Amino acid sequence: MADTKKIAVIAGDGIGPEVVAEAIKVMKKTEELYGLSFEFEHGLFGGIAIDEKGTPLPQETLDMCKAADAVLLGAVGGPKWDNNPKELRPETGLLGIRKALGLFSNIRPAKIFDCLKDASTLKPEVLEGTDLIVVRELTGGIYFGDKFRREGANGEEAVDTCVYNVHEVERIVRQAFEIARTRRKKLASVDKANVLETSRLWREVVNRIAPEYPDVELEHVLVDNCAMQLLRRPASFDVIVTENMFGDILSDEAAMLTGSIGMLSSASLGEGAFGLYEPVHGSAPDIAGQGIANPIATILSVALMYRLTFGYHEAAQSIEDAVASVLDAGHRTADIATDRSKAVGTQQMGDLIVAAMK
Ligand code: NAI
Ligand code: MG
């Protein structure tokens, strides 16, 4: 029996609670199958927390997350809170929790399920075998540098500054090498070192750390080239590590290789393998409460948690294989169904996946 791991569950709004419930079912099944042990604690977060506690991120929820080994998040937000002042908006809670938990990287896998290849806008033969992860730095770069307006020689100017320090680069690059080590052992470091000083520093740090990982094959790719190669040869990438803004753009590009938002998992990691796991999608108010949301993004986020935070690779594989086999058998939620009249609901999809786990 493995040590009991504490999971902070913040299901949030809209379809959040619906998809999180299915992910928890899957986790309970892995307790049975693999002798794992979890203690689930639930906290209010997002719009529901605004309604009940007057703030999107109540202190007790934050404390609960800090005391946990990992956080499982559904999604937050909805039209009800859209016109609230900033401090009473669910998205403010999202930024707040990432900061308070010291999360500095965002991990987004893009993996093709063979039977869904046709759903992508790319040719199936280009996509064949695509299974990559984008590791994006979250705390630095141009999004967080000084920004200001000034009067220039030709009138008003705007300035955004991009700053990275060695420590910020080192910790994320090490994390990416470690992740590559658990996979196909290939790392692409993406920068714009032909133009940007922050990129030159980035590349220096990568080259300095690389000898510690002789088993990982490293390539440096310029960001514009990477954007092209993702469409030309997506299957050749394993782990891609890059700074904040490049990662923002490339992770969205990579996500669209696979097609459906209801299938995309993500993680945000801090020091010591602590992580927050959530689907890429939002609270989908348009379908909330109907029991038709696709729970697979959240279920695959659990597999990611098992791999990245706990090193439970076997149990993670079992979840991923079960998802693939259920899809292969032709079961689809409405968002990925070609014939919507045959679509299964959220709970049924969760049950099918649980039943397929070995
Ligand atoms: P969304 O991802 O919630 O929905 C976009 C479209 O995809 C909708 O048509 C929705 O029905 C569909 N969709 C999303 N997830 C699905 C699933 N699991 N199964 C089936 N269909 C799914 O993005 P949108 O509409 O822009 O935002 C809705 C709310 O969610 C907003 O309040 C937004 O701020 C919030 N949001 C929250 C995020 C988070 O909690 N991390 C991330 C993105 C948006
Ligand atoms: Mg983006």
C-alpha cells in the first residue's frame, strides 16, 4: 500500500464539479487496482466561493491547497460574475492561487488518439504518433516586465520589457529535462537567441545544465521555426521547453493539433513536484448542468498528476490506455461525436473508463 496522498479538490463552477466527480471515480479505481491511497478534501473556489464566502479564493481553500500533495481543479467562471469588480471575479482567484502556490511552469500535453485523428484539421499521416508536452515558464518574461507609456520623438510610445534571471531559467529547464527523462528523452529548447538577450541567457543556461542529463537528446529550436515544425513534423517532438510568451502561443498551437478542447489536460508545477492539475477548458456555462460535458480532459489531468507529482507511471498508463480503449470502442461524448444521437453523457463516459481500467 502506497502512502496516503492528500488531494485538494476545488471543483469550481459550471461543468467543473461534473467533470471532477468522474476524475475522482477514476482515482478511486486506481486505489483498488494499484494499492494507491488518497484523502480527498473539498474546498470552495471561483464563483461559488464568491457567492458563499465573498471572495473567489477563501483563505481556508488556500490553506487546504498548501497542505495538500496535489490540487485537482475543475474550472471557474460564468456569466453570473462577469460584471463583478476585479477582486470579485473568479479569474482573479485563478491568478491568485497560482501565485500563492508558487507555481512556475505550465505543462500541456498534446497527444493524438488514433481513432480521433480525423477530427483534426491536419492530415492524419502528419499527426500519426504525435505525443508531446509543452513546458511553459509562467512567472517571468514580457508579461511580467515593466510596462509604461512615454512621449517619444514621434509622439506617444508604449514599452514592454522582458526580463529573465538565471534562477528562473534553471528551475524550469531542470524540470523539463526531468520530464523528458521519464518519456522519450528528447528535449527541444525554444528561444529567439538570434535576436533577444533573454534568449541568449536562456540558451546559455540550457547548455550549462545539459551535461547533467547525458541521456536526454537536446535540440535548440528558434521559436518561428518551432511554430512551423509543429505543423510539419509534430510527431518528432517529445518535450518542448520555452519562456512565457512563446509557450503561451506554442501551447495553443500544439493543442489544436489534437482537435477537441474537451480532451486537453494540463498541470501547473511548483517546487518539489507539487502541482495543480486541471483541464484546459473552462466552465462551459452553455452546457453546465446537462450531464453532457466530456470528462476526459480532467481524467487525463489525473494521469498527468500521477506521472509528474507522484511517479505512479503504471497507474497513469492504465488511465490513458482505458481512455484510448473506450474511444476505440466508439464511445463519444457529444463534443467529439460524429453522430450526436449516439453520444454518451459525462457519468457514462466516466463509468466506461473506470470499467476499462486494468
Ligand atoms: P470554455 O472552455 O468553458 O468553453 C468553450 C466551448 O467549449 C463551449 O462551447 C463549451 O461548451 C465547450 N467545452 C468546453 N469544455 C468542454 C467539455 N469538457 N466537454 C464538452 N464541451 C466543452 O471557454 P469559454 O466559453 O470561453 O469560457 C467559459 C467560462 O469559463 C468563462 O467564465 C471563462 O472565464 C472561464 N474559463 C475558465 C478557465 C479555468 O477555470 N481555468 C479557463 C478558460 C475559461
Ligand atoms: Mg493562451
